[in-house]
Amino acid sequence: MQMSDNSNLEVHEADSNGGETDLPGFDSFNLNPAILRGVAEAGFQTPSPIQEQAIPVIMAGHDMVGQAHTGTGKTAAFGLPGLNSLKIDSPTVQMLVITPTRELANQVSEEIYKLGKFLPVHTAAVYGGQSYTRQIDSIHRGAQVVVATPGRLLDLLKSGRLKKQFKPTLVVLDEADEMLDMGFLEDIQKIFSYLPEERQTLLFSATMPPPIRVLSETFLKNPKQIQVQRTEAQKSDIKQLYYVIDEHERDDATVRLIDSMNPSKAVVFCRTKKEADRVAGTLAGRGMIARPIHGDLDQNARERVIAAFRKGEVQVLVATDVAARGIDVPEISHVFNYHIPFDSESYVHRIGRTGRAGRTGVAVTMVTPGEYHELRRIKSRVGTLENQLIPTHRDLKKVNEKRLIEELRKQPVDPDAERLLLALGDEMGLAQAANKLAGLLLAQNAVTGPDRIGVQGSRLERLQAGPSKSGAPSGKKGRPGQGPRSGGSRFGGSKFGSTGAGKFGPSTRSGGGFKPGGKFGGSKDAGEGGAGESGFAKKTGGYPKPKPGFSKTGAGKPGGSKPGGFKDGPKNFERFTGPKKRKPRD
């Protein structure tokens, strides 16, 4: 039994029903036949790597730390052995799953219910926004599995009204790194003070930052460690593309790419709630069925949006990272990163929303020249991302024409349409009538926005070549930065786009680094040379350690015409350029 959609609480029940099933791989785990029947009905065929490794460990009663990314089958990995250990006749809570978000709590509760529907099993998803009384009553009605968010669960435990029925012997922390990022670590620690000492504890996380390791060492007893990386086969299910654009082109680029790719279901990831609202409004204003989803929406509104997305009533979901955690829709064909994620782990989480359940998917990332160094870091972790150019008006018109022809081929012949065409033929001739009808259809998909969008040509080539080829064209390798065209500094680019690079700070008119000629100096003239590792770079390239007296303006380590490096650099520079005094920055 599932409660109404207006509730923030879901309770599932199922009756036992016999039946044998043959599932190569899953039957080797000695699971209850009723569970195997649920597995078969859920569409599982063979265990995923995390399931294959984790299920035997959990069924043997060990505590476990599992490191695996989104979309690898973690829920079934702990859900199947958890269900197998339940005492169905007992009315107490025997399995507790803690998740970071409401959406994920619903998703996990639903999946465990589907897997155990023939046992029978009662599950309850508990999270904020509903009456405490209703949630407590649902647990008292005999839920053996509770899936909860940390805040609401802690509130219920503090109330003291769960003591008799709340005795979980299996506790699962799902997406532990997300709970850490959302500030739930203290709540988790308090929750464990209410749990039985004799229990089996499992922790699943995509990453293992130090606080999560400390958490596992504190609350798990001699845990087994399992780590499953995304295999090349899994990665190949997702075609990863990136497009280089200027900052002001993000909206036009997003609209153009969605128009050209025509996704069946897509998620656009934004960094903030405000941005998600604005982007969803922009897409809706361009004729797309788009809705935002983020933490500021009340729970009923979020559930309605997700339900509409599942049914195909919404084509594009514009989401923040946290809100998207609970979105499990296998039919998502495309993921768009409106901004490049801050790190590779976030990137993997995002693109993991597509290419699921044996399907292929497309992950699109938009990146500006100033963000290109972040793209390089992500590429070094996840593999190859293919660069493409955003379609022009002409490209998109060809796509629309091809799409129209395919739709016309599938369109059945309509007698009324045939009579209309013959009438038009009598009036203006069949050729002219067909021409006008085709023009009318094409006008419905008129291409808008600028013709050319994105960074192209020599500018793109310089960017892809990397700073080492443009910031220091000759001489020994210095320390180039991340300029928007070439050169740049560690924390910024050259002001004029083609100068050298100091180790710190944006380069100025006269080169890279803090000031020309010092320890962190750069080239004398704009657009020439690259920064040496520890001093002045001549026009012809960067020299890691210029010799004393190398040039009038040189002042690296060990110095220019005087030893002393940074201190003496500006003085030597003044002898060449004039009496104007320059003080090095702190």
C-alpha cells in the first residue's frame, strides 16, 4: 500500500506469493526465493560489480565500507541482503537507511519495496515537511524498513516515541559524502547514540574524504573495504562532449544545443537555486517544457515536478546538485552542465544520471576560456571529452528538415488531410500547395538567436594548445598559468591574452607575475615571452634561472645585475625604463 502523493511519507506493503525464478548470478547468493522473484520483476539480470562484491560480505554479517559512484547499483547491493535478514513476523524496525535528501529517501524506499514485495515487507520513507504523528504512526503499523533523512530522524528519536519499535539491527549510511557536504555529520553522530550497540553497519560513499574515514572508524567494527570504480564499459555508455563559449553565451548555447539534440528527457545542472529558476524560465520562454527543482520548493511541489518528468510531461528538468540526488529516471537521455562542476567527483555524479540501465546517454558541458583549466583537471580524471562546435543556423535548419522528413514518414495517411491537399491543388497546384505546407511546418521550428555561438577558429586552437605552447614559445619550460588565450598566471590570465605568466596573480601589461623583473616576474613587453621559474623571462622564452647580469632588466634568483632577486629586480628595471619607482606587492 502506498499512501497518497500529497504525503511526505510513504509506506509500502506486499503479500507473500510463491514462485521460483532462475537468475544466473543472483541465485548464487542463496537469497530467499521471494526476493529473487522481486529481483526478476524489477528487471535485474546479472549482479553489478558492487552487488557481486558487497552482497556476500553483508550476508556474512560484516560491517562494510563501500566506495562506488552513482548508478552502480548500491541500493540493491545493501537492499537484497538486508531484506534477506528480516524477520517478517516481527513488527519492529530492523533495517534503517539514512540518506541525505528527501528525493533519495523516496527512491531507496521504493526500490527496496519493489525488491521485497513478495516477502511481504513494509517500508516507510520519513523526511521533513509532514506531521510527526503521521510518521510515527506509520512506523507503529509495522514497518520493518525505515528510510530517513538525518534531520527528521533525529527529531523523532529525540522525541522518545520510537524506543519500543525502533531496534534496527542493520544500519546503512547511503551517500555519506553528500551528508558531509550538507552539514549532517553532527546529526549522524547523535543518531548513532540512539542505536543499539549490537548492529551491523554499512557505509556507502562515492568519495572518502578524511571526515568520512573518521566516521567509519568510529561507528563501524572492523569493516570490510570494497571499492568499485566506473569501468571503461560504463563510461562508454555516455558520450561526453564539451563546448567552449563566452560567459554571455550560456543561455543561447543551452537553447541551441537542446534544440539540435532534441533529448527525450534532459537534466540541466545549475550551481544555485536562483540560477535554476532563471534558466528554467529562459527555456520555457523559448518554447520548451522546462521546470526547476531545488531545495526552496516545498516537498509536494518537488514531487509533482518529478512525477511530471517521469511521465514525459516535462522535457527538461533544471536542477541543483543536491536536489538531483533523488532523481532516478532511467530514460534520461541527456545531461547538460550549464556551468562546469567544481570537481571531477561532482562531474561523475552529474553525468551518472544518464546512460543507466543499459541505455546510452549524452553528457554536455559548457566551459568558458577562463574555466578551461578546470576542464583539463576533469579530463585527467575521467578520460576523454570530445570537443564540438555549437550548430549554426544553417546546421540547425538541416537537422530540423531531417527530423521533419522522419516524422512525415511515420505519419499515417489521413482522409481529411488528403481532401485538403486536393482542394489546395485545385486552387494553386499541388507543387505550390506542398511548398507552402512544408514552409508552414518549418516555420514552427524557426531558428532563433545568434548565428554563431561559442569560441572557434584560432582562438579555440590557442586555448586547446595549452599555456606551455603560447606562454613560453621558446626557451626552457617555465611555470605558465591559465590565461584565457595563452600564458596567464596561476590564479588568472594575462590581461592582454598573450603575455607570459608569473607563478602568482594575473599578469599585467608588462608580463606575468607580481612585477616585472622580480622573483615572480615576467616579460618586459606585452605579448612576448613566458615567465621563468624564478625570474625574468626574455622575449625568446622562459629561463628557469637567469644568470646574474643576464640583461639590463633581469632580476631573478640569484638576481639581475645584483644578487638579491626580487628586491633588486625593480631597481634594475627602473634603470632601463625610467626613474618611476615601483614597489613589489606583498
